[in-house]
Amino acid sequence: MISVPFFVFFLKEKLNSKSSRRPLFPAAAAISPPTDSIHDVIGLTREELRELREQPIDPQAEQEIIDSIEEVYFSNDSFDMVQHELEKLPPELNLQELEEYRDKLKRQQAAVSKKVADLILEKQPAYVKELERVTALQTNLQLAAVICTNARRQLSVAKEGFTEASLGLLANQRRRQLLTGLLKSLRTIKTLQRTDVRLSEMLEEEDYPGAIQLCLECQKAASTFKHYSCISELNSKLQDTLEQIEEQLDVALSKTCKHFDVSHYTKVQLAYTLLGKTQTAMDQLHMHFTQAIHNTVFQVVLGYVELCAGNADTKFQKMQYKDLCTHITPDSYIPCLTDLCKALWEVMLSYHRTMQWHEEHDKQETISTSDESVVDRSYVKKKLEHGLTRIWQDVQLKVKAYILGTDMSHFKYDDFIVVLDVISRLMQVGEEFCGSKSEVLQESIKRQSVNYFKNYHRARLEELRMFLENETWELCPVKSNFNISQLHEFKFMGQCRSPSVSPSKQVVSSTSPAQEELSLFQQYLQEGNPFEMQAERKEEETEDVLASNGYESDELEKSVYQDYDSDSDVAEELKQDYVDEQTGDVPLKSASRETIRSKKKSDCNLNKTNAPILTNTTLNVIRLVGKYMQMMNILKPIAFDVIHCVSQLFDYYLYAVYTFFGRNDMYESSGLGLISSRLRTTLNRIQESLIDMEAVGENAGVHSAAEDRKEKVPSPHLSQMVVLTNSGTLYGLAQRVVATESLVFLAEQFESLQSHLDTMMPAAKKPFLQQFYSQTVSTASELRKPIYWIVAAKAIDYEQMLLLMAGVKWDIREIMSQHNVYVDVLLKEFEQFNKRLEEVSRHVRIPLPVSNVLWEHCIRLANRTLVEGYANVKKCSNEGRALMQLDFQQFLMKLEKLTDLRPIPDKEFVETYIKAYYLTENDMEQFIKNHREYSMKQLANLVNVCLGSHINKKARQKLLAAIDDIDRPKR
């Protein structure tokens, strides 16, 4: 009887393991019934097995007994069950417990034994069936052995009965056929071996399509004979050759980036098409264009840097392009920039022609409708269109690095204009190339322009101050038909062109209107370069604006301070009928045409030309304005900065003329309103914003105001050669006329430029321009009043007249028929003034507006002197007042013969004052309120002298109080 643990382990191994070393039911058992060996298998006697079968056991209880067996009994054969049970025994043994445990183990053994017996009995039919199959298999194997033996015997007979000669013939025929095919293959292989030489020849001839076609055919043929060992080597060699062709094809493709050739490019594209790499070719092409741009600009700049550096040991080739640009010298800057643009133009032209080739090629291939070709064409088209912007961006960045690599603030103006010309033309190329506004170029050139223009403008203002301080205010003898459009600085205004076209190209484009409609890529498609015309600028800079007795154009620039003293020269120039070009005003209605024709010699408008009155400094300012406008015309982004500087030129000139000739506090306080509030505001604005008032003061070196003063210019000083105190020259009237009228002429030129400036000005800044014209330019003619007032105030001795009037007896009792002597003295002064005016007019033409202003000032001063003289009278009778009227009428009658000015200024001012003598008390009070143009002293004299004998003291005090009330606000 076996132990329960061992049996359980045995049962688990036999029932659950599929790879047992020996079968559960040996084959030997097939001879005897299986039931006879069950007790041997499970280790039980027949009686015990029968007892197990007969003993009824609940299946569920039986399974619970089996499940209660410890897991360790199912482990493996090496398990020592006895040792295990012994170790489980307690230190003190209890017989009853041991017997109970023994019974438990027996129940477990019995359950397992019964389970095993049941399983064996369940599998008995399958066991029997399997034994039957084994027996049938043994019978079949014996039959197969007999068949094989018979077959071997029959094959041996067939071999001996078939003749060996027949089989030999068949073998030889088959071998012949194989050798014939081999010969043909060998000839083909020989041809393939020779194609290598032909491929090299075709590559030298740049017949890339033919070489690729041949190579592909060879590869196809080689694949047919790839079973030959020699062909595998040839196939590898052909593949290497094809790769070599692709490399040479890539080199050939790169050559089209600088010099596009239609036939060459056609071959290259056809070759890539044969390779099936059209899209790859386009990717490579764009890489080559990018590389071409980089290599081109680097080589151009490197060449100039090394040329200018001489034998310097600096390793320029290892520098970055951006750093290399900083080593360009000012002298080589423009030639290098021109060559740079020429080279970049060639690259962009090649790209443009490449696009043209593909457009024409696509039109020809529209018949081809294969999906692959459509996809390729679509890809190429998009790639080319996208490449336009990329290539132009690369060009902009390279040129930007060059532009910003040098400080151009100290360049000559003409050189800087050439730079702007080139960049402007390059921006036009960009606009035509891909519709770009060239923001990168605009920003970079704007930065340089603002920097340059600030320095340039500062220098020009200092230069203008020097000109003004050395100016003798002599007439610059220009031709009578002089116009600023004749100056080469303004030539650009007369051409109708795109704003992006540089001024140096205007004459060329104007002479060929048909070409003007063509784009640059159309004009220079086959030959030429749009950047090759810079040398022609000098030919355009000739002008002829000076009179025959003046200087030549180039001498004018060199000697702007030479005097024009020769009376004979001026007389020759000024012997034509006068035509007033300043205002175009017609004489007043009171002056008839006959009167104008019969002017006396004293009239300052006879024997004069209509040539403009301007000085060398004026001409210099006009030229500066032209230069500024050229720069502004090319560079719209800095238009406002330029126009602001242009306004400063005019402001400074206006302020200088006022400072030299019009500033006089004594006469400004005359109360005649010589300077309007608008002009006063303008002068104050100029002084605050432009004039450095501390330049000669003690605080000139104050550091805190350095930035503010940096943008200002010291106030100019009048040249010591200009004498304004000589009565013989009417206190420098000639110089005053030249200065003032040159300013008026300058203002007129500014007016003519307003519309052009307005088109240049950004919309947001246009109010500045309008304000400049309305508040500054339009006030230029207003300077005539304060400037000529000083001459009028000194030219006639008004004080002498007051003294003569003080000696006249006005309280006479009878009406006089003879006027007083002071009237004759005053008229004589006017006659003397007229003669001196005529003498001045022989040297400098005095325009009608100037003559009118001078006469108006003199007459106003005379009339006001008369009123002041009448106001000094202590006693006066009605007859005395009548004498005053007689004197004044005599003065007017003789004065009208001297001047054509109508009506006589301030005539009512005198007549009203004289007539006020006849007013009553009530009328006088109203008169005082309505006539505030009279001084307090003059009104008081009317009350005290004229009404003193007619009114009481109280009424007089009331009127005097009313006069005081009127005067109080003024104080």
C-alpha cells in the first residue's frame, strides 16, 4: 500500500503532464485487459480497489477531501513526505490526535485512489481503439515495403533497356542552344563594356540627355544579364557613372544662376526629366541661386577690400560677409556698390529668364496630360513663384549688410545721391521682380539717410550762416528768364517717371518714351545692365542761368562773395522795360495808364529789366532746396524729415533778413502795426526752435542744454562791409531791397514747389506743410514794412518839420491865402528823397511794391508828423484851422506829382483831425470813442485848444477823463 502523499504526487504528474517519460498505459498492457493492471498502476490490491468502488462517496465531499490535501504534496519527486510529516509533529505526542490525523490521511488516500480508478476506467474505450489503429498501421507498413522493392527492380530494367546514344544526342543539342544564347549575351556584354568611353565623350560635349538615355539603356540591358558575374561589376560601374552624370548635371544647373543660356538649360531640364527628378532639380536650382547670391556678393566685396588693403596680412577670406563690408573704404564704396548691384542683377535676370523658360515650356506641353507631368509642372510653378520672394529677400539682406557696413554721414552730397540712385534702381528691380516694396532696403537706406541728412543739414545750416555773414547783399546777375527749373538740382521735376526711378536716369528715359513703358527686365533682357549708367550723371549737370556780364556756372559755386560793383556792367544788364514779376499788381484806379506812361525820371520803375532780384546766398539756398528734394524724391520714408529741414533753410534766411534789416525796437513801437501778429509769431517760433541764443553767451557751455542746442544755429551777424547808416545811400536801401526782394523771390519759389512737396509728404504730416506755407512762407512779403520803414523814417527830417511848425502862429484872425514855409521844406525833402531813390534804382531795380511801400511809409510818417505838429499848438483860431487845411492841401497837391501812389496814405488821418476842431461837446465825446488811432496827447489837445473857449471846466474834465479811460487799457 502506497502513502497518500506519494500517490497524490504521482497522480498529478501522470494526469496533468503531456511530456511524461513513459506512458500511463504501456503497450504491453494491450494484450491483457486494462482492468487487470489498474491495481498495479495505483498501488492498491484488488480487494482495496473493489472496496473503493463499492464504498459510496458523495462526489462533492470527495472533491473537498482532495482539495484539503496540502499543496506541497503536488510539488515534485524529491519531496520527502516522511520528513515533512515528522516535522509537523508537536513536541508532545498525543495518541488520540495522532490517530485522528492518521484517519484523515487515510481518507485523503482513499479519495485520491478512487479518483484515479475512475479516470482509468473512463479512458479504457479510447485505449482499446488506439491499439486497433496501431495494429492496422503495422500491416500497411509491411505492404509498402513490398511495393518499393518491386519499383526498384523495374527502374533497373528501364535503365538497362534505354540506349545511352539517344540521351547523348539530346544533351549535345541542348548544350548547343545554350552556347548560342551565351554568344549573343557575350556580344551584348562587350557592347556594354564599350559604352563607358562613349558616355565620357557625351559628358564632355554636355549632351546630358543623351548620356543619361544611353546609361539608362545600358542599365536595363545589364539587368537582363545580371546572372553573369562580370555583369554585376558592370552594373555597379554604370550606377557610378549615372551618379557622376548627376553630379556634373548639378554643376551645369548651377551655371545657369549667373548666365542663363536657353539651349544649355533646356538640355539640363531634359536630362532631369529623363532621370525622373524634375522636382529635385527645382529644389537644387533654388539652393544654387541662394549660393550664387552669397558667393557673388562675397567675391565682389572681397575683391575691393583686398584691393584697398594692399599687402595687408588680414585674412579677409575667412571673415563673415557682414564683417567684410565694414572694411570698404569711402573711395571704393560707390564702385563696389555698383558692381554688387550689377552682379545681383545678373542673378535675378537669370532667375527671371528661368521662369520665362518654364512658362513657355508649360504652354508647349499642355498636350501632355499624364498625372505625373501635371504634378511636376504644378510643383515647379509654385516653387518658382515662391522662390521670387526668397531670392529677393536674400538680395535685400546682402545689400542691407553692405549699406549699413559703412558710415555715410560724411559722404559728399553727389556721392550720396549716387548711392540713393543705385538703391532706388535696385528697389525698382525688386518691385518688377516680385512686386516687393523692398521694406528691408527702405529701412536700411532710411537709417543711413536720416543719419547722413542730419549731419548734412547741420553743415548746410552752418554754411548758410557763413554765407549770410559774408553776404554783401549785392545783386546776382541772372538772366531775365531765370527759372529754378534751369538749375540742374531741379531737373528731376521736369520728368514724368515712376518715383522709384533715380534722377540720373531721367534724361535717358525721357528721350525714349517707348522704352519707358518697358520694365527693366524687358529692356535689359538680352544685354546691358541697368546699373551701368551712373557715369552719365555729370553730363546732365550743365546749366546756363547767369547773365552775360555775370559769372560762369562753376565760378558761381567757388566765389559766392564777389561783389558786383561795376555800374557799367549793371547798367548794361538793366536797360529793358520793367515788368513787375513779383506781384503782378496793377496800379490803383486813381492812376491812369497815361499817368503810368508819363512817369518822371524819378520813378524807380523806368529803365529796368524784369530779371529776378536775388543774391548768391539766395541761389545757394535754392540749390540746397533742390538737393534736398532730390533726396526726398528718392526716399519717400524720410520725406517729412527733409521737408522739415527745407523749412528750416527758409526760416533761417527769413530770420537773418529780419535781424539784419528789420529789427529796430524804436520804430517797431511806432504803433503803426508794421509787424503783423502772424509775422511776430513766426519770428518768435523761429527764434525759439532754430536760433541758438546762448551761442555767444556766458552759458554757452552748459552741458544740460547741449542736446537742445545741437539742433540750433547761432544767430547770424551782418557783414561789416554792409553800411546801413549812410544817408547818401538811403541807409543801405540797395542792400535792403536786394535782401528783402530776394527773400520774396525765395518765397515765390517755395510757393511754386508746394504742390510737388505736398505729393511727397505723408498724409499724416501734411498739416505741417500747410502750416509752414500759411504762417511762414506767406509772411515773407510782410517783412517789407519793417525793413523799409527804417529807411522812410530816416530819409526825411521829420523833426525839422516839427520845429518849423512850432514857429507858426495859428491864432490868426484873418484867412491866409499863402501856405506856410514848412510845407515847402517838407516837399523839398520828398523831392530829395525821390532823387536819391532814383540814384539807387540805377544800381538795383526797385520793384513797384517796394516803391509803394517806401512812399507809403514816408507819407504816413509825414502825415503823422503833421498831426503831431498840429497837436502841439497851444492856441488856435478858426482861421488857424483853415490855414492848416490850406497847408495840407498844398502838400497833397504837390505830393501827387511826385508819386503815383493812390490814394494818399493817412490822408483822412490828417483831415479828420483838422475837422475835429469844429465839433461840439457831444460830438467830441463820440469822436474820442470812435477815433482811437490818435494819441492821448493829440485828443487832449483837441479838447483843450479847440473846445477850450466853448465849454466850461467841468465839461472839459469829463472829456479828458474819457480820453484817459481809452488810454488806460494800453497801459
